[in-house]
Amino acid sequence: MQERLKELQQEAIQSIEQSSSLKELNDIRVAYLGKKGPITEVLRGMGKLSAEERPMMGALANEVREAIATTLEAKQKGLEEAAVLEKLASESIDVTLPGRPVKVGNHHPLTRIIEEIEDLFIGMGYQVAEGPEVEQDYYNFEALNLPKGHPARDMQDSFYITDEILLRTHTSPVQARTMEKNQGKGPIKIICPGKVYRRDNDDATHSHQFMQIEGLVVGENIRMSDLKGTLEVFAKKMFGEDREIRLRPSFFPFTEPSVEMDISCMICGGHGCNVCKKTGWIEILGAGMVHPNVLEMAGYDSRKYTGFAFGMGPERIAMLKYGVDDIRHFYTNDVRFLKQFSKHE
């Protein structure tokens, strides 16, 4: 029996070393170490042995099993590593081949303008504030000195959802909300970018949905000269250092006094052309000193605090800066139009 076990060990190890695949190796494992294998057959004859020989034969059988199992594991590890290397060799990539080109996108011209304006004002100490596009009538009109029945409400036809809820017609409600949140304490320096909605007929210069950026500064001793200086810095940064500005008297219900800001035409340098309609000036935005009523409604003491506000349309600025003649180009998703603003081509 001892010789038979040694013989089986040698046979098994020889078969393992000659095997060339994991399947063959598994067959050998079943053949020699399985319940119906020759080692098990030999051990069934242990009943015929004497009591002294049985422990010795049992120990020998375990040694044979362990030797075969160890050889199997080593061989299996070698075959698995060889299989991985073979697979890697067959799947190797020629890294010298040129890769497939990835098309690189670019910012939408309006996004670019808005970010440029945001960066400019953040650099001047402003914070970016945002608010809901579906707004309450109170914040959209009443808190901005436009009570119900005020004739100025006719200036902008609005998309009403209910009598008290509408799509905001400007980003000024964000200013009203911010002032209310600050509970009559200053200073405030914010810009409010976002989408606004008005019932306009869509044409080359009008859209029912467009972007607006408004700014608000509230504090002690804020004067008209601060507003003019801020707008001058903005005009020179956006349109060139040689731009001049002028302020014309105007009317907005939430500011008093109110002004329209014009910049000298960047096409003709102020001499007169078709873009500026021969005037030498182009209207850019509206602004003014915050109306005392607006400050009082937000909880501010209008004798102590003053402020200025301004509002501009990024579409108009983009049209002037890039020479775009139709506002609808910004919203048609025409790749031919958008590609012209790519930094990569």
C-alpha cells in the first residue's frame, strides 16, 4: 500500500507537469484527489491493516495529497499568468497610431459675455445674487414702487400665471429680496444675472425671453458720482479704453433720478455711422439712484442709506461687441453661428 501511494504521487506530479491547459489541470485534480480517485481506493483497504500501521498510512496518504495539491497550485498559477500575458499580447494597442480627434466645444456667446461681466464686478467687490424666475407680483412690482394700477405697469406686458404669480419681467425682484433679507442693514453690493420674460413679438431686436444683469449698491453716502464711475469702468472694460460715456435723463419707477447710459460708437469713434444712426452714441443700459420708497419698503432708513442700481441686457452687449444683427441667432442653436465664437478653431 505504501508503494502504491508513492507511485500515485509520482504519476500525478508527472501528469501535472506535462499538462498545458487549465482544463487538463482540473481533470488531473478530479482524477487523483476526487472521491472516486485511486488514492481514495487505496485508503479503503486500510481496514485490513493492523492498528499500528493505520496511523502511519493515514499520515502518508495526507502527505501524498498535500504534495499533489501544492504541485497543482503552483502549476495553475503559472498557467494563469501565462494566459494573462498571452491575452495582453493579443490586445496590445499601438500607441504610435494617431487617436480619434475629440471635438471641443466652446462657451455660448451669451455665457461668455455674462461671465465677463460677472468677473468684472466680482473684481470690484460685488457678489452674484440669484432668485426665482417664477415670481410674486409683490416683489416684481409693488416692492419696486409699482403699486397695483400704476400706469407704468403698462410698459411691460407680463406672463401672469395667477393674479399674484408671474414670470419675472426683470431681475429687480432679486434686489428687493436681498434688501429685505438684510433687514435694513448695509452695505449691499450685488449683481443679479438671469432670464426674464415679457410679452414681446419676436423680431431682430426683441424676444419673449432674454437675459438681464442688474446691479445694486446700497450704503451710506452713495452718490450719483459713484454710479457714473462704476459705469465708466464697465464701459471701458467691455468696449475698450477709448470709449466715452454720457448719461441722459430718463424715467424708471424704482429709481430717482434715472438715467440712460450711452457709449461713444466703437465703429465710427463718435463721428456718426449706420450702427449709431449717425449720432455717434449707442444706448447700452438704464440706471439711477434707488428711489427712497423702494428703500423704505425694504426696511431701510432713506435718510441714512442711499444707493444706485443699473440694468443691462447681455444680448444687446453681445450684439454690439460681436456685430450680431439678429437676437434670434442666440437662441436657434445653429452650430455654424456658434462655431464663430470658438477659441479652438
